Amino acid sequence: KAGVTQTPRYLIKTRGQQVTLSCSPISGHRSVSWYQQTPGQGLQFLFEYFSETQRNKGNFPGRFSGRQFSNSRSEMNVSTLELGDSALYLCASSLTSGGGYEQYFGPGTRLTVT
Amino acid sequence: GDSVTQMEGPVTLSEEAFLTINCTYTATGYPSLFWYVQYPGEGLQLLLKATKADDKGSNKGFEATYRKETTSFHLEKGSVQVSDSAVYFCALSDSNTNAGKSTFGDGTTLTVKP
């Protein structure tokens, strides 16, 4: 079974631009969560989608948004990029929503904002 | 809220040494506990998990026991190899709250020297 895939793997953007990242979960998984990983803040939860609905959201500004499609693929968008948005963005899929289930992570998208 | 505290790194060991990485947690509900491993340039991989008190998770020679009385989930391995060099994350997922969200520790970098 194919793992979680994320595209693109690397991205360089300029301050003020916007960016869209994509995540395809493991086949049959319906929950997709997004995390931001930085050296200073570690792994921080952005949001989770299940059946095209946002179920949970972390403490990030409204510039960070996401959506999920009927095939469970998910996208996250960051508008008006800031230098501090430079990070590794990880997508994780899980069989279903609710706590207690292990998550399967993709390789991440490395975003650099200049 | 939920939190995970991990032993600070980095940890440097010689091959075949015994490994312990401490992890303690705070949770309002009844969390499941996980250890993930991250190799350079990759996403997180699930190493092992435990879903209730006194459960022992094990995989690839690594073990961790869910201790509710001490709110701990310490990772151990009897004999480490150079290939175990990576960053290790302790995490929890609460089955009663925070759908789709895992809370992570800061990670512990392990380097094993031949």
C-alpha cells in the first residue's frame, strides 16, 4: 500500500506571496492532519480534516487554511507569507478521526520564505 | 491542556550501549501513547504505541511501557546500532478530546558511534 505523499517536496517563496501544499493520504484513510515543524517550536498542530470537514484547529493565524476533497486528498494554503513561515510542513493520515489512532506521516514539504 | 516532556538531547552512545529516553506526559483524558522516529530528510515513522495503562509497545528491539501511575512512557533499547541514529519523538493522542491531533515532545536526537 502506498504511503502518504506530499507535493511539492521543496518550495521557495517570497514574503507576501501565497502557497498551496498538497497531501494524498494512504488509501482508505479518511483523516488528514497538518503539522508545522521548526527547530524552535518543534511540531505544532495546524488542523485536521475528516470527511471534508475541519474537525480541529491549532493556534495559527487565519492566513493558514486548508481543505479536504471527496477522495480524502487535502491541501493547505498559506497566504501573505512571512519569514517565520519557513518550516517543514508535515501531513499525516489516519484511518479515522478521534484520538488514539496512530498517524502515518508523509515526507513533508520544505518551505523557505525569503 | 495536553503536554509531553522529553529528555533533552542530544544523546551520544557507542554501538551496543543501552538506550533510555525519558518521556512524561500530562493529559486530561485517557491518552494513547506513541514513539515516532525521524531520519534526516524524512517525515516521522511510527516506532511503537500503547493504548492503555500497563501496555508494552515494542518494535525493532525498542520497548516502552505505559505507566499511568508515573505518567511516563520511557523508550528503551538494549543494544543500539549506528542505524538507530535519528530523532525520537514521544507523543500522545487523547481519545476523548482533540480529534486528529497528536501532541509531541520536543524530540531527542540520538547519535550512535561505531
